[in-house]
Amino acid sequence: MRTRFRGVDLREALLFEGPNGWAEWAPFLEYPDGESAVWLSAAFDFAFGDLPPMVRTRIGVNATLPAVAPDSVAEVLAAFGEFRTVKIKVGEAGQKMADDLARIRAVRGLYPQAKIRLDANGGYSVANAMQLGYRLAAEGIELDYFEQPVAHVPDLAKLRPLLNGKGILVAADESVRKAADPVAVARAGAADLLVVKAAPLGGVNHALNIVNEAGLPAVVSSALDTSIGISMGLHLAGALPKLDYDCGLGTVALMADDVCEEPLVPVDGYLNVKRPSVSEAKLNQLAATTERTEWWLARLERCLEIL
């Protein structure tokens, strides 16, 4: 990674090729086998399954800003080129609300025309999320939406009308992809829109079904994927019946390298829906150690048993 992101400095992924093209399996290292097996079913679906028809072939994407200091904002966002929307990470462990406010103000000062959305990954309490929203409203800093400000659905349901009162929409991410019932957050009236990720939800088709059942607007995001994983997210975004928001699929720009010679990095804030091929030279250059390869293959065997 160019910059540490969600505690990750080095991203690992397992890649394989099926009749549809390349697919990626990259659950985070700490994820248990049961959860990782869902990601594996998504990769199989992308490599071997029938994908839904595309409604669009060009996807608007946002820039993503990790929880960096204000003086690093310009350097990190420069990797994204032109963009209309910035997603800012807030609520980082070990940081204070003052750090979040300073980062948000830096983005607003550098990019006065850009839409701003926040992502707390459930890191705030209801009181602190409300306080941050109210402070930004008082400063005239409008938000596209506030993603997963708190961790649990009942707290989201409590917080949503308070933030809506200040013109702030609430999006659910972890409450969708890490939930036994991913539609429960919609039934509880706890979110205005859903953030969906193809891999954690079992693939393009399954994620599309969840969005349709929830009946809420959706944004497609990535999980720090290589360009191969980003391609799966692009196919999900391309298949959504309606897409009113820029998607979080530009995160290859956060990586120092990629498995493709032409990485899926946004151009003028957009990515085209396509399936890139991996580069044999890149695979050799970026190959994991024997120890890490054995770890992943053992994990693969366990998850195959689950499936």
C-alpha cells in the first residue's frame, strides 16, 4: 500500500483463471474460514458463473482518503487524478474527532467543489457521530452521506433521524456485508442507502439480489482489491438498475503496484466495466513467499471443504 489503510500495509490475494477470465480471492487475513468461504464463492461465480446483463459500462468513482494527517491529504489524493467525490476515513482507532475534523477541513479547502462522504467503519458512538455531523453542518460542510457511523443496527436506527435532520444521509456497509441478514438494516429503517461489496456478499448475482430485496439506493465499493477484484465490483455496479452515486472502486490508486500492466485506475473520475488480464511478469515480480503461499493454499482447502 502507498499509505496504511484499515491497518493494512501489504495486501495479499490469491488469483485464478476460469472460463470467464481471471478472478480474485482476497478475504482479509484475520477473517475466519466461514466468512472467507463466502468470498471464495464470489470468486467462483465471477470465474465460472453467468453474470447479469450490464445496464451501464462506465462507472463514476470516488477518491478514497485514509486517516492521514492534513498535510498528507494533497499527496494521497493526487494518485486519483480528477475526481468529483472524496470518501474520507474517520473514527480511526487511536485518533480523536479533532483529527477527523482537521482532515475533512483540509479536503474542503483543497477541493472546494468535491462532494465529501465519510466512512467511520462503525467507529463512533451515537453521541460522537451526532456531534461530528452537527459540527460539520454548523460549518456549512455538506456531506454526500455518512457511511456506517456506528456499529450496530439499533444505533443506526437511532442516529439516522438525528442526522437526517441536519441533511445528512446514513449509509450501511458492515451492517450489510457482515450481517447474517443483510437486508435487516433496510427493514429497520436504519439506513438511507446501502454500500455493497461483491466479494463479501457472495458475488455479483447475490449482491444484486440483496440490493433488489432491500429496495434502497446502493453504492458499490471495493475491499482493497487488485484490478481483478475491482473488475468484479465494476460488473456489479454495471448491473445495478439505478446508480446515483460515485462508487468506491478507485482503490487501486492506494496501492504501490498491481497484477495488471494497465491497472484499473480512474481516468477523469471514471472506470470502464471490463475484465483485465493479469501480467505474467507482474505475477512473478509480486509472488508471495513459499510460506505465505502454503498458508493461502491451506486456507483454500479449508474453505473448499466448507463450500
